[in-house]
Amino acid sequence: MNHQILLAYLEIFRGEIMQTSSQIRTYNRNECITFRKTKEAFGGLSNMAGGYPLIVNGIHILTSEALYQACRFPHLPDIQKLIIAQNSPMTAKMKGKPYRDQSRSDWERVKVQIMRWCLRVKLLQNWDTFGQLLLETGDKAIVEDSHKDDFWGAIPTNDNQLIGVNALGRLLMELRKYLKEDANSLKSLKPLEIPDFIFLSKPIEFLTLKDENHTLSIQEKQLIIPLIPEITLESNVSLDQTKEFYREETIITDTNIEKTEKDDNIFDGWVLPKLEKILQNYQSYDQILQHFKTVNKKQMQDWMKLAVELGKVKKIEKPVRYIWYSAYESESNLLKARKISQSRNTRKTQLKSSQKSKSNVTQESTQLSLI
């Protein structure tokens, strides 16, 4: 591989540089490989995608998202355990959220390096499946299509473009380039040379391709669950927050989620699709709850909050109502079109009135000249 290209990539992805406005890119949707939902053709590129299990320091981890989030807290092994114990990658992400003020002090500086390393682990241990998916993108730009995250992804505009830093997409393109031009260099992976690169109180180990295509069995998944720790309360973490971690999972009996239960992902596989169907028009929280009769109110509140944070649902205040984000955008565009149309009609009316007024003045002047 051209060493100048490698140096250029390293320069591009330094954490400090990634924060600058000069790193913002504009992509034409028709010329890109985009991904948003994990069930899409290229959904496996997302960190939220299941089916790409990992092993680090002998510990099974279900997704690269869980691994990435765990790396925030090298000094808090109990929180790392809690994060990787979750079946859903989104839940894994949210479990660490109350503790983000305790992230490693250099997180903003090293997070891009850590994400690159997580993607390398994902490829190393899912060589055939993830590697093939990367190669299927050809030479097109890879873009994470996001409603609101213009750092890791890019935000769509009304003119079929996506604008953002697209850090995740660019890291994937970097990985694809290595895979095409120097695949052997990806068959082993050293730990990052950053301070405290630690997982569950141990330095992260050197990884090789021997873990390739490891598929978790049901028994192995069950081994992960006992890792849920007894949380030691920090001074700035409330008892309510800790209780939240241990709240009993709601039992849902709706037959429509049989497939979702198999996927161990109720939120992505059942809740979001159902909300998308319900929220094509504004709905109050109580109206939404009528469609989730088997779910307790606290669980539903958590799901709605998460859907809003992910940019899937738009929350309107006074009174509080909810609407699916794409429906909200469509309505907003329609209102804009109506305002433009009304404005044009107003201008036409004013123009006609002005012309009529001028005509009247001319007629009056003519009449006065005859006097």
C-alpha cells in the first residue's frame, strides 16, 4: 500500500482534527452506500448490528457497539461488565449513559482511535461475513445516514445530500482499503498504545485471526449474563439510577414479537417498527400507551425517551405530543410549501391591487386634464 496514503489516513483520523469544521463532507446519496437500520442491505456496517460477536481477553461481547462503549470506562470494570451483559446494543449504549461524566479523561481525544480498533476487532473475528460485506460496497463512499449525529454520520438534506464528518463511514472506507490492498496486515491486532487500555481490570491482549468466525452458542450467551455486577455507588450516581439498571425486564406476550425475541432485540425489532406505524400523526403519550398494553409505563417512558434521543421520534411540547420524525419532516415541508404558495398568492393579489390603483390614478389624471 502507498505509505503516503496511509499517512494521510492517519492524519485525517487524529481525534483533534476530526473535531474541526474542515472535516465536514457532503455526499450525494445516489453515489453512496448508506446505512441506518441494521436490517437494511448494508446494515451490518453499523455498530448496532448483531451477528458479529467478539472475544476480548477471553470474554464474549455481542456487538462492536458494546465493546466501544465499554472502552469509555477502563477504570470502572463494573460498568464495563454491565454494558457488555446487555443483549441489545442500544441498551448497552444507554446503560453507560448515566456514567458518562466519568468517562476516561482523554475520551474525546482517543475515541476515534478506539472506534478504529473496535472495527478491526469486528473484522478480525468475523473475517468472512464482515469482510465480504465491506468488499460488496465496491469503491463507493460509505456513509452512516443519521437524523442528528453529524460526527459519526452525516445528516440528510432536502436535496438528496448528506452532510457531516461521517467519521464511522470514513473509518469503514479506510478498513476496506486495507482489506483490498494489504489484507494480511489485518489478521492480527495489537492493543492501542494509549494509557489505560484496559478491559475488566486487565490490559487488552494481542488478537489474532484464530478467533475467526466464532459464533456464540446459547450456552455461551448465558455465560455472559452472570457478569452483571453489584454496582458500587459513586458519589454522583443516585440510588434511583442504580435501581434503573436492575429494573426487572418487562415480559411481553404479544405474538407479533416472536421473531424479535429470537433476535434478542425488542426495541429495534418490535418497538420502533410499531412506533413508526402509529406515529404517522401526532399522538399523546397516553394514546401511544394504548398500543402497548402489555408494557408497563416506566418501560414505555424509557423507550420513548430513547426513540427521541435517537432522532426516530419528534417530541413536541405544550401540549406534549409525539410524531415519527420522517412524518414530521414531511409535514414541515408541506407547511413550508403552503406558506410559499400563500406568499406568492399574496404578492399576486398585491400586484393586481397596485396595478388597479395605478389604473385608477391614470383615469383620474385623464379626467382632471379634461376639466
